Amino acid sequence: MKFVDEAFIDIAAGDGGNGCASFRHEKYKEFGGPDGGDGGRGGHVWAIADTNLNTLVDYRYTRRFEAKRGQHGMGSDMFGAAGDDITLKMPVGTIITDAETGETLFELLVPGEKILIAKGGEGGYGNLRFKSSINRAPRQKTLGHPGDRRSVKLELKVLADVGLLGMPNAGKSTFIAAVSNARPKIADYPFTTLHPNLGVVRVGPEQSFVVADVPGLIEGAAEGAGLGHQFLRHLQRTRLLLHVIDMAPFDDEVDPVAQAKAIVGELKKYDAELYAKPRWLVLNKLDMVPADEREARVKDMVKRLRWKGPVHQISALTREGCEQLIREIYQHVHQVQVEELPPEPEQDPRFIELPDEDAPQTESQPAPARRRPVRRKKPAAE
């Protein structure tokens, strides 16, 4: 399935039905009075967060969604039926913004969350509504109200706890395939990843986190170079960034430290909040570096980067160092999740029930067993 994270659609809620102006016509009733009913409500347009979807491809080709209008009112006090609602299923993490003003209207962040994005118009009043003691035969009625109509932009930001950041061919796809259930395309050439990949990492029973792998960044990404700038939005909701660096590049003239500095600069240009997120340094492809040169090369890279944060040395191909890394990631993510929880409200001391000091302290005794009733035999008839 093609990954689509942006779409523009037009939505239109149903118009309300018109009210009816009618009078009763029955035999032997010369002045039956008004009996025109109200029009029905127009259909609403709802959006629901569906965990089974991970792309907006359904809205790339179908761009207009319109709910049905309400039924008109009729005579004999018959009100019109409401128009049918329509529900649009969208991936979790979808942001709905106004296409004209750019204002953010709604965000679908909770699985199964259902929100009203376009309200149907109210139905018009029939002449029965205008009957009064001084107006016994009203002829006025009202038309139905129009439903909401708007053009919206759908933007998907994947909900992941950890995001992978790095140059093309740094081994990000190999890492996410080694530690999670994701199976991205892996090849020996750059720009293999063309769209974000999500993977769930299982650390233990009921212990897991989600990793997002986006296409690699290159210098000038903030100005539109390469593919990574199109998907940097998917890292904005992460709690931790892993900066993956290739310790053994194919080209000897390539300097991994200079590339890492360039990526950090592009990240700062794109979004200051994304740049300020916690970031760990992950030195990959350790298996391609001789054992006697590893320590010296790691110290040189850390010194040149002036890095003061956590540093992890791994080999995504052989899984060396991956187990320890994912456990430390889970501890960090779990700690952040606990800190994000709202504080519990303090209990009012006026409603705290205190023990009664004057009550005698008696040990609880088991309740006596119930005795079964004894049935008496009826005397035999003489």
C-alpha cells in the first residue's frame, strides 16, 4: 500500500429539510387547523481514529464527502426524517486543518476517538409551530438551515515513542528490522527507505514501545533537498531521537562526523522544538570496524562532535549491543510517560474518615452457623 501522509478533501454536511405549511382537511371539520410538520436535520460528518489504518491513501482519489439532507416536513403533523450521517475513518495521529486559513481544527490522537467535523443543518419549522391564540391559521413556515461546508487538509503524524535520525544508508532500516516486527526494504544503496516505517519493540511482558524510521536526511534538507524533510513531521511527537551514525562508510572520503553535524544543523533549521528533544548517539556497523580500533575511533568521533549525551555502540546486523540499548530506551520512555501523567487530585481533609478511638477494639469472630429447621411429622390419621 502506498504511504500517503497528506490529503485535501471537501466535506459537506446535509442541509436541513424545509418546514411544511398545511391544514387539516377532514369531513365535518370545516376549520381543522394547521398540521404542517418540521423538516428533518441534515446529516453530520464524523471522523473516527481507526488503528487499522496507517495512511491517508483513501482520501487521495476520493476528495468530496457529502452527507444527505433532511427530509421535508409533511402534512398530518408528520415531521421529516433526519439525513444519514457519514463517518470518515482516519489513522491515529491525523491532524485536520482548514485548507484556507491553516487553522488546526481537530486532532485524532486517541484510538477510537470520534469527533464531529461538519454539523448538519437544522430543519425548518412547519406552520404548526406558529399556531397561537391570536393566530389560529398561520401560513408561515421556515426553510431548513444549510449544513457546514469546508475544505480541509489532512496531515498524518505517526505516533511513535522513538524516532531514528541519520544519513541514508546509516543502517536505520536494519536496526528497526532487528529489534521490532517491522520489515522495511533493506539494500546496499542509499535512499532505500522512501516512506516512514513503524515497528513495535517488545522488551518484556506488557513492556513495549514504538519506533519510527523515516527516510535519511542530507545536507540542505530544510530547504527541500532529498526526501527526509517531507517526513520530519513524523518525529515531532516522539519522546526520544536516536541519531544513527555509520562508523564504517563505503567511501573513505566521507566523514561521518561532518555528516552528523550537518544533520543536526538541518534539524535546528526545520524545527527548534524537534531539535530540543532528547537525543542519543548510536554508532552503528560496529562489526565492520576492527576490534583494536573501535575504542579509539569512538573516542575520536565523540570528541569531534563535542557530544556529552549518551553514546551506544551497536551492530544492527549482528544485534551486538541492541538488547542493552532497547532496555535503556524503554526505561527512558516509561519514565517520560509517567512524568506526563496528570497528578492525582489531593483528597480534601474534611472528608477523610478518621477511626473512632472510643469504639471498643474487638476481634472479628466468624458468624454462627445457621441451624436447619426441623420438620415435624404429621400425626397419622386414625
